Amino acid sequence: MTGVTVPRERPSRGTEHAPALELANFGVLHVRPEERFDRVALLARQAFEVAGAGIAMQDGDHSFLKAATGLAALDSAEAETLARFAVSHSDLKVIDGVSPDAGFGMLEKSRPIRFYAGLPVLSAGGTRVGTLFLVDHRSRTFSERDEKLLADLLWLVERELWHTAELDQAAEVQRKLMPEHPPHVPGYEFAAACVPCRGVGGDFFDWYHTDRGVVMTLGDVMGKGIGAAIVMSAACSVLRAAGRQYPPAQAVEFADLALREELESTATMITVCQGELTPETGVVRYVDAGHGLMCSLLADGTVRRPPPELKSLPLGVLPDEKRAEIAMRLMPGDTAFIFSDGLLDLYDSTADPVDAIAQAARAVADRGPQAIVDHFVQRALEHARSDDVTVCAYRRSASG
């Protein structure tokens, strides 16, 4: 048998509290296959040439197999019995010559388990949350080399858990960067949502009050995942600070200069639509920095899209570029609708996806901005996504 050693530092053993909470944070509490864990179980079975291998997890008093190869079905009673035995040990457990009454049943009705070896799976904080184990129909020895190989395979399981925890923490930080509640403006309704294609992403939206009105921003960082999320965090903060002090054109120009080094060093750019609503008049002054994905849903049922020539370049292309402000006026009953290009991918089978999106928004616009956002969020959740999807909508009430 051969194995690859991955350098690592495992957390100290002995922390036994709150495994269910840890697993909830990792998003692995459901008894369903996941390729990342199935792959490790298969590798363990092949490396040790045993009848079966699996990963058992514990949720409170309930134990279950998260992955299994050569074993019972994940949702079977036999699998639960085996999982319960596997998670009952706090350190390396090897049994050569298992007796029929050992407490974890049989791999097959006619072929009892004669060998078992398992190592506990620890969270990054040291909590025992599961076990990686091997079983076989025949007795066998388990050498120090075997222990080392099993520990190396265990690292792959723990790395997946820790990576998931890091992504969850990053996603939580990202969620907190975006507003939880819409602004309160008499005569107007606001709604927005961001659905990353991974745990974190490069899309963001923002809104806040200033002494001039309400600033609204939708941005899209080129790229996906952690790298785009880091740039997104910087961009969101810079644009918010600039928007509180300057009107849209100056704010976007300031942000472009402030982010120049970050965008150049990461070879990325950001499309942004930043607008400022004056509630008393319904006038929105905005800058379209390479975005272009917006439309007005008018009270009379028509849809208006801005001329493409009004777009300027994204942030990170020419930091000294002067930005022109565009003005539009929301009349009573009108809705403004902005979205990121990830939504286009959900309509890529249509000749004009922007038109299809606008018509879909138009169909539910009478129910308010939240209905528009909910419609596209549901579509994003029902389809495989290759990019983040962000949607913002705001409406002036018909009596406004």
C-alpha cells in the first residue's frame, strides 16, 4: 500500500462538546452523498484493499454514514448501527477478529465484519464530529505504516470540513457587508438579494441614507470565490464611504482611484451602477460604470432600457476616467430594476436574455419590488449557476 503525506497540524484531541453545532456549521448534517467525501472513502478502500470504508458523522444522539463504499446504503438501519459504533471511540480504534456481538452488525447478511479500524474526525476547534473507518470480512494486522496512511486520508476529510467552515465564515462576513434591511423612505419600496454561485462571491449591493437622499449601489467584481469576495469587500467599503460624501460621479471616480493598486495587482475590474434617489422629486442620478444591466418598468406597462452608449468603463480600466451622471425620473407606479450578469446565464437559451429578464420582471412588478427579487432568486436556486446572481429593485408608489 502507498499513500501521500500531507503536512498538517491537527487540533488537540479531547474536545467533545457540540458536534451537532459544528456539523451544522459545516453543512454536512444531511444523509446525502457528497463527491468530496465519497472520493476519500473510495480512496481509503482502494489503498487498504478492504471490503468497505466510510465516514460516519454524529448529529446529537443520531449517527449516520456521510460516505460509504462497499457498505450498506447510507439511509439503512444497518448503516446507522455501523455509524453509531464508529463514532463511539475518541481515538484510533483497531479490532482484529471482530466478534458477531461487537455491536455494529454485518456488512452483508452472510459475510460478517471481522476487522475494523477507525480514526476520529476533528473540527478545526478540536471537536470530535465523526470517524473515518475501514472494515473487512477477514482478520488482518494494522501496522504503524497503516496508521500513518489512515491519518493522511483523515486529513483529507478534515481539510474539507475546515475549508467549508472558512467559506461559511467568509460568507457570513460578506452578508454583513450588505444591508440586512431596506431603507425606509415614505412613498418608496426597496428590495434586493445576492445569491453567490459558491459560498462567497464578487457581487454586492448596498443602500444608505445621505443628506441628499438615498444612495443605491450594485457591483460585480470580475471573478468568483474567495478572491473576488476579498476585492468585493474593499470595493463595497470604499464606495460606501465615497457615496456618503460625494454625488455618484465623484464617488465612483474616487473609488476607482482608491482601488487602483488593488485592481491592478489582482488584474481585475468591477462593474458598478451607483445611483442617488431624491425622494421628493423621484429623480435618480446614477453612474453606469460598465454595468448596463438595468431597466425601468413603467406604470403604463412598458419597459424602458437605457441606451448602451451611456455606459462608461468599469473600475480598474482607466482610473483617471471622468464619469458622467445620467438622470432619470421615477413617476408614480414606476419601478427601477438592476441586476448582475449572472442572471443572464439563467436565460442563455433566449435570443435577448435582457429582454426576457425585463419581461419576467414586468410580469410580477405590480406586486412590488420584493416580488421581482423573489422571482429571480427562486430561479437562481432552481438552476445550476456559473456566476453570482444579484437583483435590486425599487418602486415609487402609485400615490407618490
